[in-house]
Amino acid sequence: MVNRLHIVTCSLLCALQLSATSLDSNALRSSLSKPQFDQTLSTLRDDTSDQSEFWYWLNLARMQQAHGDFNASINSFQKSFEILDEYENRAKVSLRNIGSFLGSTFLSKGAETYYGKGYERSLMHTLNALNYAMNGNFQGASVEMRRMEQRQEFWLSETEAKIKEAAEEQAKAEKEGNNVSSIPSEYSMAAMLEDPSIRSLANSYQDPFSYTLSSIITDIAFPSEKLGEVSLKRALSLNPDVSKAFVKLPKPAVETVAKPKQPPVQKGKKGTQQPLVQAIEPKIDKMDVTVVVLAGEAPAVKIEKIRFPLFNGANYASIDLPAYNPPINDVSVVTISTNKLILQPPRLLQTNAMAYKTLKDEFVGELSKAVVRATAKAVVAKQASDNFGAFGGLMASLAMDVGSSIADSGFRNWELLPNSGYLSKFEAIQGETLTITLNDRQESFTLPKDKKGVLVLVSYITNDNIRIDHVEY
Amino acid sequence: MTTLTKLSLSTTLILSSFLMSGCATGGAGMVGASSNVKYGDAKAAETVTADFGSSDLQSTAETLTQSLLETRYISKAQQPPKVRLRTVNNLTYEHIDTKAITDKIRIKLLKSGQVRFLADTANLNQVSAERDLTTTATTKTKMKAMTDSDYIITGNVRSIKKANDDVKDVYYNVSLELVDPQSGEILWADEKEIRKVTSKSSVGW
């Protein structure tokens, strides 16, 4: 008996130690400021414990992009793409999928492997497109944008299937006498899920930011073909503010000069009435400037436990539901200025809204599964209580709680996904100074000359950790 | 620690090692004593994935080169025309190295002896810089000879991808055009179509 206890303790300690060697979600998100960033990136890159996880490569890819290492970021995105591709191409009856399903149905939500929500799977291509673009490979960037659009089309049918599945779960649970239609009042996300801005979203995966960027990148890659128009129309239908992202230079003041005297028209020859003054438009060398600001970090998923007592409080069971820690380090004001323009680009990417909308859509299904898990745990606690007394029941409840907590701690999402995306494409004069203001921080640089355009990527990780890269074309 | 406990721990460790090795995904095998590296037939059909692969590259180059050489603008020309190969646009869902396609076509056409090639736009600057180093005076006539082509070859690679729960279907279309740069007239065009279908296995890990 003592030995058994010893083994259980050792296993628990080992599990805790294993989880302690890698950067957990809170540690990762709290060490992104400028003085810590390089060390955090290095620790994450050298961590081999989570390399089979989809979210690990996505987090690493964002950090590498924000560090200006676009090739490394492309490689990391490729790894996450391979993990997702392997998952999507598994056999119709996959033993791993069955194991994961059984684990998440009866034991813990954390037994599920996280393969990303629709918006994350789309945005991984959007961010990777920026990597290719910053390397000057706009054709490669357009490939990623097409992948993004294809994923969004795929999610159209996938989400409908998920909503249908959730409705079926609800019907099944209600048939068994469980009420899963109302959100538990103790649940921290209860108010957020009922927020009108979340309820009114068209869906949880289509974002106007990606579609707008797609139209811009495609037009740069294939200037003679108007391939970006469809994407732009999609973006506009999702958010009318997209029109504010495109700004042209104001027309220059027309200068009028007196025309030199014309020789008199000879008789018999046809002459046209010439104006006495001529309008001259001053020649300016314009260029297109596209500024992309990726700011902050998206909500981080967590498993929230709502505990409730059983059998006169002698032991307890818990409902575990996915929830989110709020987004962090986001920017509140973005202003772009040149000699002739002052712009406030629209916030087209709102990751937090998409995350909450996803949770809202899947909530009934999640609650139904949570009720099944809680029932299974309550049955075990009851058995322990009947056989070993109240103390045995309490110990069983505690053991199940600790076990699922360890599993839950490994359930993570793309925690470093940008929470906001601002986009603006405008005309500027070659060689003039471009100033970007982010909250109270101001960054300036001189636009190049003799180029058709420039794409500027602003990675705003924290208020003291901002990086600006640009590529000319 | 009792022998029984040690045995159970050892068994757990061995089982864990087996499980972990079973979980490891495939990939390039380690090169060592038990290396799996071997030479394969470069022209054998490659069916590892549904992505655009080496077999597709070879069959595309073969088909389109043959078709191009049969056109009267090449086969009945008084002297081998000067041709410039432009970039083939990648309009697919994959990162295809389209330069590999144009390189393959260029080599096949050059080997036929029926055309002469000018350096492509990307290499033209390097060639020009080399000339500046080796010649004292680069005349406009010489420069014109470097840049004037009789024909331009351009093209696109497109794909259509469809998938459901069971099947993934990818259709590729590689098209090339021979264009007269003076008139803009398309003198020849042909395409190579490829279709690849993959289906999920019924039961698996």
C-alpha cells in the first residue's frame, strides 16, 4: 500500500515537473516585454516537450515574426501546418481520435488535443503570408492567402456541422433530464457570451482583415490581373469599415499660369478658341504604402472548473468548461501620418470577438459533455464513499480533480496570436517621412524613392516591444 | 523499493519507450547503421502526397516542350529564334517552385537546338554587370542584342482543390504561351492537366 502511494506520488511529481520545464501560458504571456523577449524566444525555441503541439509552433512563429526572423517563422508555420494536415487526413476511424473523444467525454476536457479553432487555422496563413511578403516573395504570400480563403470556405460547412452537432448534444442531454440550454451563472464567460456584439457576428471564422490583406497582396503579386477584387468584396460585406482602409492623396492645387501669346489665326484657316490661362498639375512621384499593424495577444484558453457539493457536502464533483483569459497588451490608438495625410486605420482583425463567438457556438455541446463528465465522476465518488466512507469519497473527488487539472494545464491555444489587426493602404510621396503612432509610442522612417510601393509590418507585442519592418516592391 | 515495484517501474518504462517510439511521426530516417537511404529512379512516378511533385514537373516539361517544338514558329523558322522565358505565375494553393518548371523546359528546348535563349529578366542585370566588367564600351547595339527577343514564353500554374470527409481531389493546369513581343499576339498556347485523388483509409492510428 505504501509502495503504491509512493508510485502515485512519484508519477504526480514527475507530471508536475514535466509541465514545469516548459513555459506555461501565464509565464509565456507575461515575459514578452523588450528586456525579456529574446530570453523567452530562446527558451521557447529550445523547449522540446511541446513540439508535437499545434499551438507550440504557432506561438513560436509569432515570436519569430516579431523578431524579424521571417524564414524561421515560415518554418514554424510549416510545422503547425503539417500537424494540422496530419490530423485532417487521419483515417475515418482513427484510434487516436477515438481515444481523445473518450478521454474528453468521460475524464477531462484537457484530454483533447488542441488543433485550433477556425479563426486560428485561417490566421496562421494570413500571418505566414506576411512572412513571405516581408521576404519580397509576393507570389508565395498569395499562395498563403489562397490557403486562408480555402480554409474559410471549408469552415463554412465545418461550423454548420458543429452547430448541428451541438444541437443534437443538447437534445440528447435534455432527454436525459439535464438542462444545458442556460449558461451556469458561476461561469466567468456567461456575460461575455450574451454580449450583443458577439451575438451579432456573422460567424466565428471569417475576418475582414485577412480578406482585405489578401486583395492587397494578390494585386501586388499579379498587378496585371485583377485577382484581388473578389476578396475585397468579401471583406466589405463582412465589415463596411474596410472602405476606410483605402485612402488616396488629396488632389494637388491646380496652378494656373498665363499662356504665351498665340500668333493670330489667318483668314480662311480654321482655328480653335484657346484659353488664356493653362492649368498645370504639379508632378509628384506617388507610391502605394500599405501599413499592417498586428497588436497584442489574443485570449488564452483555460479550463474553468465549477465545483458543486455532493451527498451533503461529503464529496464534490465539478463541471469543467473551456473559458478564456482576456487579451493582453493590445493597442488602443493607431495613427499614421505623412506630410499630407493623417489616418486612423480601422481595426479589422478582432480576434477576441471571434474566440468568444466560437465558444458561444460550441457552448451547448461543451456543456453537455461537461455534464456527462461530472456525472461519471460523481458515480466514482459515490462508489468510493460507499466503500471507504466519507473520507474515501472526498479523496476520490480530490484525486479526480488533481488528475484532470494536470491534463487541463496542457490544454492551450495560440496564445500569442495578435488580438488586433489594423490595415491601411494609402498614397504617399516617395522619400517623405512616414510616422506611426501606437498609443504613446511614435516611430518614423523615410519612404524609399523610385519604388512602386512599400509594405510596412508593425509587430506590437507590448508597449515597449515594437518592431517595424518594411519591404519595397 | 521491493523487486516487484522495480519490475513494475521497469515494465512501465519499457512500455513507455515503445509507446513513445510508436508515437513518433515519420520523416527522414536517421542516417546511420540502419539507414533507409537508397537511390530511386528519378523518372519513376512519385505518389507520396497529392502535392505537385517531381513526376508532375517531368511530365509537364515533356509535354509542353514537345508541343512547342512542333509549332511552325519554331520548327519552320529559318534560323533558331531567340526566346526569353518569363516567370510562370503560381496561382495554386502550394508553394511550387515554378522556376524549376521553366528551367526544365529551357534545358529541353536548348538540347533540341531549335531555339536560342536570352537570359531571363532576373539574370539580365547580372549578365549586364558582367559585360560592363569585361568590355570597355558597351554599345547600344550590343545591349539591344541582349534584350531583343523574337518570342517570349510565359505561363501560369493553376489548381482547383476539392475535399470532403473521404476524398481529396486536386486538379492542376499548367499553361504556356508563346507571345510575339512586338505585336503582343499569342502565337501558340498549350496546357498540361494533372488530376490527383487521395482517399482516407477506413481504419488507422
